[in-house]
Amino acid sequence: MKQKLLLPVLFVLLVNVAVAQRFEGGILAGYNATQVEGDSYKGYNKPGILAGAFVQTDVAPAVFAGMEIKYSQKGARNRIKKGEEPDKYIMRLGYIDLPVFVGFRTSNNSAIVGGVSAGYLVHAKEFDEYGEFVKEDQNTFRTFDLQPFVGFQFDMLDRLKLDLRLAYSVLPIRGLPGDDATNYYWLNNQFNNVISLALYYRLDR
């Protein structure tokens, strides 16, 4: 229950700070294309949603800084090609992420952003062709994730901008596998690898 209440409470606080301090602030929503390095599968085959709020402020004529609070779905999936033997595998991870960033305006309507995002794991599930992994086959994920990121923003309208980012974990989300034969999908230390595309809508004007 506490985890379910955390995101809306932080969202309200963040928007209130933006209004009270006259920072730029608003809401964001978008899409993740994700994979996990260290497993048996390649490709950004696991889709996910992201949603939350942001605040930012100018620190120089062409430089701004800010932070966000958002829910972000990550994970991995084996995409089965036609004619192949079924080898279903899906990893579903849900995080509350707290990115902090700095942006540099390259023109009147575009900017480069970079920063680091701390993530708290709120749920994790894995599936194969028989359904969700039974308890004996489950392996615990680490609760904390840390992802440096770099991206690009483009102002589409006065209140609306598009944000594209690349992020990669610097701490393993799960360590080395054991000798259990059921760990066929897990080869090494695992790291989140995420491409995200989101719309940011300002509420402060």
C-alpha cells in the first residue's frame, strides 16, 4: 500500500514546488523500449510505459537543471521468430525513478540533456511458456538501480516538448547466476538498457 501511494504523493509535491517557486513544471508520459544486458536475448523487445512529473529552472541563459519523479516499466523479452521452437521468456520490472538532469539549449527549440536516475524496484515478475516462474525458480532482483542517461529534447508547441533518452545501469540489477540448469536465460551480471520517448506538458503557465 505504501508503495502504491508514494508516486501520487511525490507527484503532487513536485507540481506544487513548481507552482510555488515559479519553476517550470508539469507532467510527462511516454514509452520505453528495453532490454537487459547479461541474458540470453538481444534487442529492445520489451515495451513499457512511463509516466510522472517534472520541474526545472534556468541556471544560465542556455543552461537549465531539473528533476523528475516517474513510474517506468523495464525488462526483457525473447521475440520468437516464425518457424522456431517456442522459447518464451518475459521479464517485467517496474521502477519508481528519480532522475536529476542538466540541459544545454542548442537552439530556441532544442536541447541536449544528461544526468543520472536513481530507481526503486516496486515489482518484478518472470514468465516462460508455462506461465509465471514458480517460487523455486525465482531469483531476487536488487531493489536499487542507478542509470546515467543522455538525451535530446525538442519543443513541439509552447507547452509541449518531445524527449528522447538512452539510459544504462551502472550497478547490476541482478548478480551472477548460480549453477542451476533452470537459469538458461541468465548468463552474467544483468543491467537495464533503456531507450525512452516521452511527451512533457507544462502546467506552470
